[in-house]
Amino acid sequence: MADNVNVMFEQQLKRLEQRVDALVNVCDQLQDENRSLKQRQDVLTAERATLLQKNEQVRARVEAMIGRLKAMEQGG
């Protein structure tokens, strides 16, 4: 009877060990994915900042052109 209990205990322990190993693997994958996503977010944030800066520069140039056109209309 004790041998039977030991065998069952060993089987349960083995299953638990397999589940813990699977969880460790999932955690490793999630950490890798999270690291990758954070890097991608950093890249996208930098790209967004660059685009916002370019957009502001273009807006200023267009406003300057409109100002010059209005000045030409009034002067001409």
C-alpha cells in the first residue's frame, strides 16, 4: 500500500514539475515578447516625435507662404 502511495505521489510530482516547466517556458516567452514590444514602442515613439517635428516645420512654412501671398496681394 505504501509503495502504491509513493508511486502516485511520484506521478503527481512529475506532472507538477512538467506544469512548472511549461509555466517557466511561457514566462520566458512573455518576457521576450514584452522586451520586443517595448523596443518597438521606443522606435515608434521616436518616429512619432520626428513626424510631429516635421509636421510643425511644414505648418510654419505653409503659414509663411500664406503670409507672403497675402502681402503680395495687398502690395500688387
